Amino acid sequence: MTPRFTRFVAIDWSGAKGRRHKGIAIAEARGDTAPRLVRPGHVWSRTEVADWLVKEAQREPSLFGFDFSFAPPHAERGSYLPGEPDVPDNARDFWAYVDAQAPDEDLGAASFLEQVHRPHFYFGIADGVKADFVRFRQCDARLNQQGGRKTASAYDAIGAAQVAKASFSGMRLLHRISGQVAIFPMDPLPDHGSAVVEIYTRIYLRMAGMSGTKLRTRADLNQALKGLGSPPARLRFEPNDHQTDALVTAAGMRALAARPHAFRPAGLTAELARTEGWTFGIL
């Protein structure tokens, strides 16, 4: 049975180095009201987000979404890091492995990519042909087949669009909260209480009928919210793209969760749930 969440929380994440990160934004959507930012103007640390989430998850049944890959691709090559000994073959143990191998401050993971397993990540032309590094999970491939344009790979560590550092720092967060809140689909969806899912903002922009990938004005934001059946956001300032991503995604998660098969997507197997995970919204 799908739990009746009282709120939907979207967290726009950051893998940047440092202790606090302007790229992190949190928004929540409740009932049928407009989504709102959580602590707007506050500069979050990743550790602070993890601790806040655990407390909030215990306070009321919430669905939390993070915009990073919960695990690297596994099904395509049968390994997260082919050729490397002692690397776990399931997501939960891999989170612990990343956490142990990356002592960076505030759940950072840059050293994991840049030093510990450098040959597996693409940092530039000196590494060879980029296409040799770009691998995708099965849910990413499914989204691309549907026209979703998932182009960023967890092994691509170069450029503004790269998601590698955010994803691997996110895996450290998942290790930190594991056992304290259900992480779907690695954990079964509970009948009661809170859960954490992986999100991808572009899915909700498509649901809203928006053609672009970034919203940077209140007018564009509210047009997207209208397309998701949500009242407009009540902001007294022009939001940045981290804030609009969080606000749209919170409203999109709320709309999506009402669909019958939201948590039973076609293509999600027990093996994929154990190893790769799945993005909430790829049906």
C-alpha cells in the first residue's frame, strides 16, 4: 500500500568542495498548497541536511527527494568499478565503501574520484575518449528511450553539467542515514512513515509542459507550477535555479505520488533495486 505522505520535500544537492554550499536548496509541498522554500537564504552543509532529514522523517511521514544518482551503473558491466578488487556489488555496501575511502570534509567525495579511483572517471581529453567513460543505469536508458534526455553519467567529472561529485557525496549521505529512514528502492517502500527517493528535475518540467531545463524567474516558476496543478509560489524575490528546481520538484513529487504505479515502475527488478536503484518518476 502506498503510504499517505503529509509532505513532499525536494533537495537540490551539491557535490562542491567545502563546508557549506550555496548550491543546496530545500523546498516542501503540503496538501494542495503552494510549495515553499525551507529556510530560504540559509547556506546548508551536507551533514546538516542529513541530520535535519532524519529528525524531520521521524516527525511526520514525508517523501524526501535528492537529485543525485543513488548508485553508479552496475547492470551494463556487472560491476561499479570493473577490474577493481574488493569493491562491493550492492548499493548499500558500496555507500559504506565510498564513505570509508573518501575522508573529505562535510561528506565530500572529490578525493574518491580524483585520487582513489581516478582511472574510472573522465576529467578531460587527456583521459581519452569521453564516450568510453559514459555509462548509464537501466532507469537512465529507459528515460532516454522516452525522450527524457538523461545525458549526465556518474563517471563524467568534467564541466558544469557533471553529476559525479554530487552523486558520490550523496552516497556518503545515504550511508549516514541508512537504517534511520527507508531509502527506496534499496529498501521496500514502508506502509507508514517516511522515505527517500532519487529525483530528476527535468522529469517534472516535462510533466509541467515546460521545454527548458532551468527556470530563473518567478513567472517561469509559476507557469511550471500551474502545469503541475499547484498554486503559484509566494516569493518576494527572483529565485535562483537551485531554488526553482527544488520548488518545481516538490510540487512534481506530490503530483506524481498520486499516480497508481508511481512506486511500481515498469522495468524495476529486485536486482536493480539492490544494485542501481531507480529515479522516482521514470515509469
